[in-house]
Amino acid sequence: MKDYYTILGVARNATKDDIKKAYRRLAHQYHPDKKGGDESKFKEVNEAYQILSNDSKRAQYDRFGSNGPDMGQANGGWDFGNFQGFEGADMGDIFETFFGRGTGFTGSHQKRGRDISIDIEISFADAVFGTERRVLIRKRGPCDACEGSGKEKDTKETICSRCHGSGTIRDTKQSFFGSYTQVVECSTCRGRGKIPEHKCKTCHGDEVVVKSEEIHIVIPPGIENGEVVRMASKGEAARGSEVGDLYIKVHVLPHATFRRSKTDLYMKLEIPLSHALLGGSRDVETLDGGIKMKIPQGVTDGEVLRVAGKGVPREDGSRGDLLAEVKIKMPKKLSPAVKNLIAELQKEGN
């Protein structure tokens, strides 16, 4: 007669929660799909749990033992109709526990090359108007020797005898959920369906190698500090799969004169007191080159002068503005003639 309490390692007065915890621990330990698993012990643990987790069956077992009435289901197989092993549990977590993340009942996930990222620095002007860069990146890419085929040139290929050319095999396994079929990559031909007589001597059949590649990067006009440019299929390659993407994080160096706010540029414009009083013009260097900026008569300190179309390019093709904040430079010394003029201004109430 089987002692189900001993099989689960619990006392005869164990609670349902104690029984459930013991079962989960032992099922995980003995699952036949795991390394070191034991199918016979796994079935035995499952059988014990089916009886002890069911109140009526447990009561009959406690009274009559494993040979008592209604014990046939436990001795003859797994009763999935009354299976209560993980009440309220997330089924995805259960699958992951026993079969590992990324597997499941429908086969392996599609492979993809690794995404990679780099950082580059550009000048303030290059961020405004856009620029181009060429960078050398060391990454996994298609083997040049075999052109990514994994075989020597002009070598013959034969259909894989294991997968019969499909590149995948169907592996049927038994679990406490029942039997399930898993579609996995054929390990003999590594998913290609064919086997070359002679593998590439450079990549050894991997189809990819680590190598240096020059990448041409186009930085669009108006990019801001910290923005990321994505270049599709410029990341790392992987055998028989899509190439990953390249992400370029752009760091914009500060400018000595200008600062940016969206599509407008700001600067400080220092003018003498005479220009503030009488007006005039000033030579100003913009990112587009030198211009003459008109100073209106009577401009005040802190006033902002606007030059249209000298800012950052917009998506619609227009440009923002250049905004110059006026700073009036006061003279430190005044000649007698200037003092007399200012005295006259005072008399006029100015």
C-alpha cells in the first residue's frame, strides 16, 4: 500500500496549503523535462497530490488506504478533470517554471540580431543644420568569406536527415498537463534544412563573424541634445535571422553665444548707451553668417529684438527666429561735454 503522506513528505494532519507547497516543490524537482528529473517519481508525486488535495478522496484514503474505493484513478493515471494543483495561479508562471521562459507549446521564438547603441558628440551648429558622420563599429555581421551562407564556395549541400529539410523538429513530451508538442530548431542543421559538405573555414558554419564596419550616420536638422537616431538593420547580425537595429544617442555641445528653446535661438546683445538713445545698427554673427541688426531708438535694457528666420529648421521647412536680449553698456567715465548734455536732458525731464 502506498503512503501518500510519506511520498509528499508531509504529516498526516497537514493542511491543504502544506500539501500544495510540498507538491509544487517535488513536482518541480522531479519533472522529467528538467535535468536530473525522474518521471516515475514525478508520476508518484502527482498521484499522491490528486488524492490528498481532494477532501473526499483524502477521507477515503485515510480510512481505507490506497486500495480503497475510488482509488483507481490515482493508480491508473492522472485525473486532469479534478486537477487542482495550482488553483488561482498564473498559467504563464507555471509554464515558465517547468519549461523555461521563451518556450511554450507553439515552438521557439523567432531569433533576431542584437540591437546596439553608441554615443556621438556634435557641435551646436551641426545640431541646428544637420550633419553626417562615419563611425567604425566592431560588431557581429555576415561573414564576407562565405557571404553569410556558412559554407565553402561551390560546396554541395545535402538535405538534413533529421528534419528532412524543414529546419525544425517536433518534440512531443508528457507533462502533468498532458502531452504537448514543441517545435524547435533542428540542432543537426541549425535550422537551415541542409548540411554543407564543407563548412566555411572563416565562420565555421555560423554565417556571422565579429568584424569592423563603417556606418554612415545622417543626423537630421534640428536634433536636440539627448535625442536618439534609430538606424534599422544596422545592429548585429545573427545566423539565419533579421539584423538588429543601431541606436545613436546624440550629445550636442554647448555654444558660446547661443542657447536654444525649441526652434528659437537666444543670445545676448550688448550695445552702447548711445545706440539705446539714438538707435543705429550692430554687426552680429549668426549661425548663418554676419548680419546687421537694426537697433531702434529708445530701446531699453532687457528688451528682446527679433530676427525672423534665423533660428532652428522646423519639420515643415520653415525656421524659428533669432531672439537678441539687449544689454546696455553704461559708460564708466563721462567727459565734461557729455556731462553737460546729460544735464540738459535732466532739465527736459529725461
